[in-house]
Amino acid sequence: MSIPSLSHDGELLIIDFGDDDNRTSVAWVEAMNRLLDEAEAQALSGPAALITTGSAKHYSNGLDVEHMATLSGAQIKAYVDSVEGVLGRILTFPAPTVAAVNGHAFGAGAFAVLAHDHAVMRADRGFVCWPEVHLQMTFSPGLMAMIQGLLTAVTAREALTTGRRYGGPDAVLAGFVNEAVGLDHLRAAASAYGHAHAANAGANLQKIKQQLHRSVVDLLGTG
């Protein structure tokens, strides 16, 4: 199982989820909180932008359902709450954030995309999808608030009630991502968004995001 890693490219802070299916496992949560601590310190001290991506077929394949099958109800809630806590940190990160969606983003992975300020997606391969309707699963109040606050009502209804898989061009039309590009241009496109807005990084931007997303963040981790 891949563990996220952080690299620096000037003002760009790049978190790579890895080259596996990149599930939001317990280890993923622990690594992300550590890396976000490090990235936030830089974002609060000068121009910066955060990019997240993956290295292979998946951007993020969502919750670690195999692990969840071994847990009690209370343990499942604690685990899901911890994942939602990471989403809240991305929503209110003190620098512009960009998801460079290199492949599939399912379940919690789709929420990770949605948590960013900007997103670009590979045009020819990979889907954004919430398959919960097919898995007999529902959504926590915080996750539902993310959907209702960050997507149109038409997209939300279709995505949730049909489990539709959105490829790159369709994900643009549906409002999940800003643009779809070839894989060779994915990192450059994401970097362009980061560089364009990096000067906004800092405590003031974080405060604005906290105000903008307060109704969502207050519900994350309360399911």
C-alpha cells in the first residue's frame, strides 16, 4: 500500500498519493496529516500552492473497505471521521490547492478532488465516481454537505442516484474539474493554476476558506 509523499518545486508543494490504488487508509490519514502540517508551515510563510496527484492508474480509490470489514461500528465511524478530517484540512488549506487527477477517483477519492480549489484531470483515462448507490451505502452529513455546496443540484442528483462514472471531458461539464488534458500535460496544467494564485497563500486566505466552507467543515466528522 502506497504512502503519500511530499516534494517541493519552488513555490509548489506536491503531495503524491503513490502508485497503488491509493486508498484513504489509516496509514494514508496519518501520512496526510503529517504532510499537511509541513506544507501548511510553508504556505503560511510565503507564496505557495498545493498540488495533489497519483503516480499510476489511480488518483484515489477511496476508503479502505477491507479494513472497515474488520472494525466495529464505532471503529468504522472513527476511521471515516479521520478521513473527513483530512478533507476538511484540504478545503481550508492556507494556499491555493489543485488536484491533478491522473486516474480513477472513486468514493472518498472523488471527495478529495472536490475539496480542492481547482482540479485538472487526465482526458483519456480514469473516472470520477461515487459508487455508493450500488454498494448499499449512504453519505455522512459532512460529505453530503460537500456535494450540495460544491456541485450543482443537477450533477449531485445524477452522481448520487445513478453512480455515474465521469471521464475527463464529462467531469469538466459536470463541474468536478476545471479542465481535462493529456497525461503528458497534467502536471503542467495543475502547476499553472498553482503559480497563478500562489501569491494569495497565507493566513488571510485560510480565513476566507474557513468562512466560505464553514457549513461544510462543521459537519465533517459528525456522521
